[in-house]
Amino acid sequence: MLQLVFLLSVLLNVPPSLPYALKNCTVDSADVSVACNDRDLTAIPHDIPKNASSLDLNSNRIPQINRTDLSGLSKLVYFQMQLNSLLQIDDGAFSDLAELTYLVVSYNLLTNLSDDVFQGLSKLACLSLTHNRISCISPLAFRPLVSLQIVELSDNDLHRLADIVPILCLLTLRELEVGMNRFPSFDSDDLPLNTSNLRRLVFNLNPLTRFSVTRDVFPHLQVMDLSKCSRGFEWDVPDKTFLRSLTSLYLSGIEVSFETYRTMLRSTESLQYLWLSYVKEWFDNGLVDVACQIPSLTNLDLTFNNIYILNDTLLRNCSGLTDLALLGNEMTDLSENSLKPLNRLKQLNLGANFLTRVPLAIRGLSSLVALEMFSNDIGDLGCSDFLNLTSLTQLFLSKNRISKLRGCVFRDLKNLRLLDVDRNPIIRLYDTFKVGLRNLGILKMNGNNLKQLDKGDFSSLSSLFSLDLKSLSSCRVNNGTFEGLDRLEILTLYSYSLGEYMFRGLSHLKTLTVYLPTFMTSLTHGIHDGPPFLQLPSLTELRIINNNRYDLVIPPDVLGGLKYLHLFAAEKFFSETPHPDTFTHTPLLTSLQIIGSNVSSPKPELFRPIPNLQALDLSQNKLRSLDFLARVDLPALSWLKVKENELTVINEMVLRSLTALTYLNLDNNPFTCDCSNAGFIQWVKSNNRTQVVNAHQYTCSFPPSKQGSRLLDFDIQSCWADVDFLCFVSSCCLVVLTLLTSFLYHFLRWQLVYAVHLFLAFVHDRRRRKEGAPHRYDAFVSYNVHDEDWVYREMLPVLEGEQGWRLCLHHRDFQPGKPIIENITDAIYGSRKTICVISHRYLQSEWCSREIQMASFRLFDEQKDVLVLLFLEDIPSHQLSPYYRMRKLVKRRTYLSWPQAVQHPGVFWQNVRRALETGDEDAEDTDLLTASVSPVC
């Protein structure tokens, strides 16, 4: 069949569709994103779909992009090829990529950019060539890039400003990164351009000794990074209006004099954000004061300056700040008045320091909105630590040593929306959230040591939207714990039990993730036996991750009440194949994951209640067959993942039955490489609808001689050889049989029918002879119903009334309820003679035809004169069917014509009497009434 399809495609000159089982890549069918990353490739694959919108070739060993490697990819928008060994890009290699917008070729070995390297990229907006060895750029290289906005050339070997001049001349350019190169200076006088539309310039980590802007060439420049430049760096910006649009400046680690720093800062009168790292040596000279004298400065980043203790004087002139970052300073404390001048401060980052308590300095910062103190060494929180922080909406305290949260700690945080206390050794909550925090929307307590949660622990958090309670150990959650959380929609929980009433009060919960502990014997251990999620009528997503060492007892109605559930993910949850009624309560389920369980042979009934299923993941189970899917109607299933099972043979007809399937992952199954998988292999190579992920990497486990070889390398032609031959022979036989049947039907159909009925007559006659049955009638009268009037009016009065013959008429003497063909046969063989009353309508009657056939067969078989033909009408011989012309095949017998006997009816009936009186011996045909009529043939 497959060969026939291929032959037809050749004959019709239809190019075969490209299969989705790419040899070295995977495809996200939703947006045709092709991922070929980390495949140890040495060349760009040639089977990339022509309609691909994204191509990822990262982390391979491809040395060159040839002229034809990307041909035909006219819809490609995003292309990245990082971390390869790329040495060369041929001119015109991108000429077909008319829609390309993002091109990332970083972390390679490119050394130059030629004139036509970017030919055809008229829509390219972002180009990244960082971490190469580019030392030379052709003046015409960027000419085709008329839409280019972002160029990244950091970490190369560029050393001439002339190399980037063509880039700066682009009218669409907005961002340019050329950090970590070898530029010795930057001088506007060396730029042959009047003005640039550049918004962002990154020039960090260059050996700059001079930065000079003496002309108004950057009127729109907003962000500039000059961090880590050379010692003795010289700054030459004589007119501060030349940088009038500059709002962000990065000056980390520049080893220059204090005077140079001051000159730089005074040239930026519109500065809003300033990053000053590794410059502590100039703090005593008043560098921070100089910075804070810029009227527009609102955001100051003093990260990594080794400020062990923040004193009262460092920020005394920074009253205009709204954002302050003191990240990673190894800080142990802040003096009480160190932040007092910052009465407009909204964001404060004190993360990654050595603070052991909440600094007194933050008290009273009534304007503070966000406070970050993650990754410190805070062990306890006092009731006055956040005193008067009435505007605080975000508080980050993760990765500290907080073991107890007292309710008084947060009493002033009336407007707190987010509280992050992840990764702390908190054991109990006590009265932490029983009062206050009525506006809290997100509470993150992941990675704690909570042992128990009681009723009322969250009673005051009426606005809580998201709650993360994933602990480091099992936690007992008592009934009523979540009462009052009417707005909670997202809950992550680590609990050793799931009681029937545990989730009472969570009527609006939509997403629930449950982690089950190591030791647990029953899903509802120690509480109730009802469905554990019955109190969650709005739940749409449920994830259960089980770490239990023992097999859990899962009731069939475990999902009872979840009629709006769309996603169910269970990892190591089922100890055996789920009960067939498991999903009867979740008719809207579209995504199902049963991973790492002992599912071996699920019944089709398990999936029938969820006909809308779109994604199914049965990885890490013990499946040996997918045949169960063929007996389930899943018209919407498009995503199927069955990795790491025990599948050896795949029935491709099962996959064909999944009409919407576009993604199939069968990684790490012990496939058999023999003819039992030939159909699957052929389907993988030829189908253009379903992407079989990593199909070309599937290996054989059986038989031992094929172990380790590639499944798709198996030669299936040996399997098709005998089948092809049989198909050829069968086809030939079918054609010959069709022709022979047509010939026989057209030329010999009546003879064949005659032979069949002759055989049946022979069998019937032998049976009657063996039984020795006597004749019940003298004659059986075969006539058409339209001639019945003549039979009753002319024939019966004479033959039965006057001559006394016993006649058999079907309307009178056939046995009721008996099949008509048997009645006819019994009537013919139960009579000495058969009288056929023939007319035009007689010849058109099916049953009359059968009666004369049976009589003719008896005549032929017994070789006796048992047939009398009586013609009511003159009928030409050419109108007679072969059944009536067969009389010539035997020998001549008596026939009578009523139209010729009208003048002498008495003589006619006497001839009938003589015909009926004739014995079994053969007799010649002699008939005076029909002398002028030729014998019927």
C-alpha cells in the first residue's frame, strides 16, 4: 500500500510532504519552533521544515554556515547558533531569510564580517555576535540591515572605532554593545556622522584611556556603561548638553582619580540611575555626595563596595533617592540614622549581606514600598522591626535563619501585598497570621520546616491569592486550616495526609500542588474516607508529587467533585493501574500526567470519561503496549509522551487512530528491531502530521544482534519483499478473475445458471427417487397471476371437470408457510407432468421463470416427456429467454398454441388430454393444431 502511494505521488508529480520525525531536531508544532541544540552536530541539518519560525542550533560543533544550508527558510523569524565552533559564514547564507528578526551567533570563532554576510536580512532588528574573535568588519557589512535596532558585539577583538562607524550610521539603531574589546579611545571627532539615534551604549571592559564627546552626536543617548575601563581614564565632555538625555550610567571599577569621577558626574545633569561599584576608596572624599548633588538622581546602586557598616554620613545628602541598593557589601549593620535623610525612599535592597537582625535604620521609612533582606543571617524578628512601614507592599526575607514568626511583627504592615520567607527554619506559625495583613496577596513559605498547621493559622488573610507551603519535611494539616481564605486561587502544600475536610473554605481555589511525604500508607490516613478534594469545586489544576516509600491506597473517587478540572498531574502516585472510574468526575480534563507509577495495562474505560483530552504523559511506567488507545475515542489528543516504559513493538494503526496527534515522544523504550516494527518505522519516516521526537535516536534492545543499533536504520525492505510479491500475485489474480467473471456473465450467464439449477434438480431428484415418493398430481400448472382468469375459466372446467385430471395450482395447493422455491420443487416433482401456460407476462415473471426452469431440468435429467408448453399468445422465438430456448438442447417435445385453436377448442383440449396421457416413454412431437408454428427452441 505504501509503495502504491509513493508510485501515485510520482505519477502525479506531487512532492512528498516533509515528515516531522526530524533526524536531529524537535519541533514545537504550535509555532513551528525547531530545536537542534546540544546534538553534537557538525553541519546544519537539511530536514528543517521550510515553514519553521524559530531555529535553535546552540551547543553543537558546526564550523561553517554554507550558502545553501538555510535556503528556503523564508518564514524564519528567530535564529540562534551559540556555542558552536563557527569559523565562517558564507556570503549570502542568510539571503532567503527575508522574515528574520533576531539573529544570535554568539560564543563562536568568527574573525571577520564580509560585505555580503548579511545579505537579504532587511527585517533584522536584533543582532548578537558577542564572544567571538571578530577583529575586522567590512564597511559595507551592515548596509543591508535597514531595520536593525540592537547590535551586540561584546567580547571580540575590535580595536578601531572605524569598524563600528557603519553601525552608528544606521538610522534605526537604538542599542550598541561593544564591551570587552580593545578600543583604546572613544572620540566623537573620529565619527564621520552628524547625529545618531543611539539610546544605549555599552563600552565597558575596554582599555579606554579617553572618552571624548565634543560634538552633539548623541542627542538621544539614555544609557551608557563605561565600567572597568583603564587606569588613568580621561573624560572629555566640555558641554553637559551633549549628554542631556543620559538617564542611566554604569561606572563600576574605573580606576581613576576622584576629580575625574566628579567631572564625569557633573557632565550628566539628567542622570536618574547611577551604578557605583568597587569605588569605596572615594567614599571618604565625598563621591556619594557628588552623585547625590545631581538633582534628577533617584536610583543609586552601591553594590559590591565592602560597606561593612553603613554610617550616618554616607547618604546624608541623598534625600532625593527613591531606590537604594546595598547588595553584597558584607554588611553587618546599619547605623540607626544612616537612612534617616532618605525620606522619599521606596525601594531598599540589603540582600546578600551579613545582617543578623533587622536594622533599626529602616524604622520610620514611611515611604518604603519594597524591602529586600534575602540571604542574610537574621535569626529573629522583633515586634518593632517594621515599625511605621505603613507603605510597604513587598518584603523579602528568604534564606535567613528565622525560626519563628510572631504576629506582632507585621502589625504595622497594613498594605503588605507580598511576603517571602522561603528557606527559613520555621517550625510553627502560632498566631502569626491570625491578625493583620488583610491585604496580603502572596505568601511564600517554601522550604521551611513546618510540622503542623492548625485551624485559624491564616484566618486574617482574607485577600490571599497565592500560598506556598512546601516544607522540607512532612506537615500535618488539620481540618479548618484554610478557612477564611475565600480568595485563595493558588496553593502549594506538603502534607502527610489529605482529609475530606482539609480544604474546606477554599471555594475559589484553582491551582493545587500537593507533595506527599516519605511515610504514608493511605491517601486519607487518620482522617476520613471521603474524596479529599470534594471541597474544591473551582479547581482547574491539580498536581500530586508523591515521595512515599509505600504503596498508597487510592480510592476510585479520589477526584470526586472536581468537575471543572482541566489538568491533573500525578508523579509516583498510583501504585497500580488507576481504577476505570478514576476520571468519571472530571469530564473537562484536557491534560493528564501519570508519571513514575506502575501503570502497565490501562483499560480503555479509564479514558472514556475524558473525551476532550489533549495532552497525555505516561512516562516512567510499565506499559508494554499502546493498543488501549485504539479502543478509546480521543479526537483532541495532540500531545502524547510515553518515555521510559517497556514498549518493544508499536502498532502504527494505534497512532493513525489518533487523528489530532502532532507530538509523540517514545524515548528510552526497549524497541525490537525486526519486522514486527516495520509498519511503525515506515510510518515515522513518511507521516507529515505527527512529530516523533528524537525518533532517529531510538535504539534497539532486541534481538541481541541488533542491540545498540538505530531503530530507523533497520532495513524494512526485507519485510516488504515477500509481501510485495504476494500483493503482485494477488493483484494479477484479481484482475484475471474480474475479466473472466465479466466474460462469463456477458456470454454464458444463462448456461451457468442453468447448470447450477440442473445440479440442484439432480440432487432433489435423487433424493425423491431414494425416498420412492409417488406422484400426488397428474399435472402442475405453471401460470402468471394475470392469466389466472383463463386458467379458471377455460382450463379447469375441462381438465378437472370433464377429463378428471388432478391438477396442482400454486394459489390453491401450495403449502402455507413453506418457502416458495420448495413448494415449486415439490409441485413439479410431485406431478407427472408440468403444464406451462406461457404469455408475455409469464416470461417477465421471476417465479414463473423459475418454475419452467425446474421443469426443464427435470425433463433433461429424467429424459421423459414431463413438460407441456401451452402458448396463450403468439410469441416470436427471439423474445424467448434462453430458459425457453433450452428445449432444443434436449429434444423436441409437445407444445400447444391457444390462438390457433380458437376455432376448434374441442380438438385443442383433446390434444392436451393426449399429452397428459403420454407415458414415460419418449415420443415424437406431433401436433395438428400447431402445424404452422415452428417448434420452440
